[in-house]
Amino acid sequence: MTLVYTITASDYKRAIWVSMRPRRGLAIVGCFLLVLAVTILIFASYRFMTTGQDLRTVLVLGGSLGYLCIYFFVFLPSRLNRIYRQQKLLHEEQIVEISDMHLMVKHQHGQGVLPWEIFHKWKADKQLILVYHSDALFHIFPRRAFPSTEEFQWFQALLRTKLGPEGI
């Protein structure tokens, strides 16, 4: 199968979010801690308004949650846009040939044959697939690059065969 595509800024940002996605157990713990922090903030705010106590709790939790919101919804997207603009190779058309033996990646500056053995793991969501060389370096395969949903699913099945279950 041959894919021809260009990575967009939205593909790049989505890839980073998918890459940051924790394992299910850690995600559950994180959600529990977030709900706990918001609950404590609500009760501490109520207590502060009624009795004047718990100002430090309100300030610390409110500041921490506010910082996380600003970081994840303002600073990080802005930074990812800047990093995407700096990576000129992502703006060029890529031709990727997928076979049972390897991936062959071509663009205007060169080409390379990448055997499956050099890859570490893979992750996916509904819009893209990431194939990792290491925990920090990956190839992005957007769903729109695949001619059909069946071929997108076939590639995931090939990755399961070659690299094992997703995300390990």
C-alpha cells in the first residue's frame, strides 16, 4: 500500500496529545485526583465564604488548577504550533510504502527503508496512528492518508502483528 500525504499543524498537535495519553490505569487515577481537587476546592470555597477559613486551600488549589488550564489550553497549543512551523520536513509531501517487511519513506530530500525491527511501539486514535522509533520519536500516519477505513484498520492489524498490542 502506498500513502501520499502532508502533515498539518492539527495532525501534529493531535499526535502530541495521543503521545501524551497515559495508560488506562494512570488516566483513571489522574481523573480521580482532578475530581478530588475540584471537590475540595468547592468545599473550601464554600467554607471560606461562610466562615472566612481555608483561604490558603482555595488559593493553592485554585492557582494550581488555573495554572494547569492555562498550560494545557493556552501555552501548550501555542508551543506546538511554533514547533510545527520549525519542522520544515513536516510541511512537505511524504510518500510512504507499507509492506509486510518494512516502511519506505520518501520526500523531496531523500528516502529511507525502515524495517519493522527498528520500531519500538505504536499508538492510535480515531484520526491517526503513531509508529515509534523510541519513546520520543515517531512517524505520524493521519487517517485521511488512507484510501479507505478498511486500509486504516488493516495497517493497525499489521502493526499488532509486527509490534504487538497498542501502546506497550
